[in-house]
Amino acid sequence: MNERYMQRALELATLGRGHFSPNPMVGCVIVHEPTQRILGEGWHQRYGEAHAERNAILSVRPEDEALLPESTAYVTLEPCSHVGKQPPCADLLIEKGVGRVVCCNDDPNPLVGGQGFQKLRDAGITVERGLLKEDGRLLNARFFTFMEKQRPYIMLKWAETSDGFIAGENGRPVQISGPLSQRLVHRWRADEDAIMVGTNTARTDNPRLNVRLFPGAGKNPTRIVIDKYLRLDTGLNLFDNTQPTLCYNFLKQETVGQTTYVQLDPGQPVLPQLLADLYQRRIQSVLVEGGTTLLQSFIDAGLWDEMRVFRSPTMLGNTLPGAGLKAPAVQGRLTSRQPVGDDELSIYRL
Ligand code: AOF
Ligand code: ZN
């Protein structure tokens, strides 16, 4: 097994970024073993379209097809065995007579779950699993969380002052992070299926939750807000019908324009119900942008996967002694720290 080829397959997989959800990102490299020549490469470009293996096979020149029995397909995920929007990749690899298949991760999708490997083995193809599996899990953290925990991957994002404040007194909005950080957040928004804010933030910040500061970043995500008793003004930017918006509440279930009101049971905890509904809607990832109450309720429920914290050099305590709202306490393990303009971005993972 050659790690370099799997590294290449992982790199190819990332080319599907922004278009794959709710599928995983998958890459495939086909290598002729005796000559170590790459015969084909492919990746899953877009949800609903051809899988990585098919694209890799399609890229093999007709005169090279005879070399496939002496070749290895390096695939970042177990080849599928089911008929979904696409025919099974395992069948294609068998039909083309590929000699060996090396994979990074097993497919957690219950429709596949080991049957892809079984099909290949039954056809006499050598299968090897787990090459660079940690890298593969990191690449598709959203997909694995979605499949294994049956809820979207949750990123909690906030900006805090150097003295630990997230907002002014009573949640009054204060610009804490710098312009580069704001642009970066708009880019992140395009990468995720949904962006969420709480009732207070919707009211006080009146956010639009789109990607306007980063033209070309990609699609605008679905917006999510909790408004238990439907007290928010329908004139807020969130309800301007420019993007799909989900409003979770206790009072009604209906769709008006691009806004869908989803009724929750007031007798049950809100977040698990909301996440179960997002799972049904196949929303694979959510970026939670505040405010403090909402962020803290995700933290208290242990329902999060990443914390992304911007720390700015500004101070609030000095100018408004004791009059600010404190940021949540970080948890998990620090996995990266980098400067973004004058701010410092730290990412923590569970
Ligand atoms: C692969 N190669 O490149 C991808 C796979 O509806 P479909 O047919 O697109 O199937 C989607 C499922 O197939 C998805 O949930 C995951 O289990 C697997 N994705 N499998 O062999 C690929 N993208
Ligand atoms: Zn497939």
C-alpha cells in the first residue's frame, strides 16, 4: 500500500467541497502496480452525480483498460454496494476487473456498511482497509457525524474581547472581530448547510446570514432560528424570503414563501427535537453564530463538535466596567490557532 496515492485521493476528494452534502467527499486514484503509473483519477463532484470511482474509471484511456487487473484503486471511502442516485461502484470495479482496492474509511451509511467490501471480496478482488483513516475521518467529519450520531455536525462560533466579553450590557451588539475575520466567517457559511442564531441575536443584530462579504464563496446556507412563541418581528432580515429559513417554535407548522415554521413539542427539550428534524431534512452541518444563551445551551447539552473562537485585541471591561455579557468557556482540545488580521482564531474539537 502506498500512502502517497491515498494522499492524492484525499486531495482530489476536497475538490468536491461546497457541492457534496449530504454525501461525503470522495476521491479515487487508479494505479498500475508493475509500472507505478497513474491510469486514472476522479472525485465525487456534486451531490446526485457520478461517484469518485466512476469518474476515475471514465478517465482511464481505452488502451489502458487492459491494465486494470494489474491495478489498484485507492479510494477514500468503501465503494458503495447499493443503488442510490448512482449505480453501485463495487459493481463497476468488478466489471472493469480492477485487481485490488485500498480504502481509507468504511462507509457508515447503513445502506453500504461493509457490503461494498463483501461484494468486492466475493468477486476475488483483494481489499485493504484503513489506510490514512484518521485523515479520512477528518475530511468527512460532517458526513461521519451525520451518519453515526444521526444529527448534523455542529460548529459553535463566536468572537470575544481580550477580557472575555461576547457582547455589551444586556446583549447589546458590539463589533468585536475585525473585517478579515468577518469575511472568513462568510466563507465558512458557504461551506455549511445551515447557519443558526437564537431569538435574542435575531432581534438585536437583525442578521442576514448570507455570504455577501465573500463574493464567489458559494451558495447561501439555510438559516435557522428558534422563536418559541413567534415573538420575532416578521420584518426582520431573516424572514426576507431571500434564502430558505427554518423557524422552530411551539405554535405552528407551515411554510410561507421561503420560511418554514416547524412546530416543536414544548414538553420535550428543544435542541434534540430540532436536531432530529434537521437530520430528517438531511442538513449535514450547522454553524451556530450565537448568542450566548444558544451557544451555552449547545455546550450544556454536550451537542457540539467544534468551537471556533475569534479573540480580538479589544477590551470591553475597561470602557464599560462589569457591563458586558461574558463569552462561554471553551472546552475540548485546541486543534489550531492562527492569526486572522488583528484577531486570533482558535479551533477546539471534542
Ligand atoms: C462511493 N463513492 O464517490 C461516494 C459514495 O445516492 P448516491 O448513489 O449518490 O449514494 C450516496 C451514498 O453513497 C452516500 O450516502 C455514501 O454512503 C456513498 N457515497 N460512495 O462509493 C463516492 N460519494
Ligand atoms: Zn459509489
